Amino acid sequence: MTLSNLYYSNKFLIPQDNVLQYFYLALAEKQNNNNPISAGFNSDESYDMLNDQEKQHADRMTKQLK
């Protein structure tokens, strides 16, 4: 099962932590050939909502994904 399927099937599995939420969205999009997994879930929008410290953390986590 891909991460995008998890987002579609059970919204309770989405982490509450903003950085983890962005990380899993980025992973799901990577599994989906870098396409957004749905209109309501977009890693770019999620990234824009992070503060500067969270963005630095998220950048380190996703450095190898890009």
C-alpha cells in the first residue's frame, strides 16, 4: 500500500506534527511520480505553512527525496 492510499483511506493516520505531515506528503507525492496525491493534500502548501525552524528541519528530512 502506498502512502497516498493511506491518505485517501484514513485521515486519522495523518500525523499532527506539521513537519512529519509535510514529510509524509512529500513521500506520498514521490511515490506518485511527484504529482499531488489529491486537491486537498499538497506538500508545497504544507511547506508554506511551516515556520522557519520547521522548514529547516523539513529540508534536512527531505534532502535525499528531491
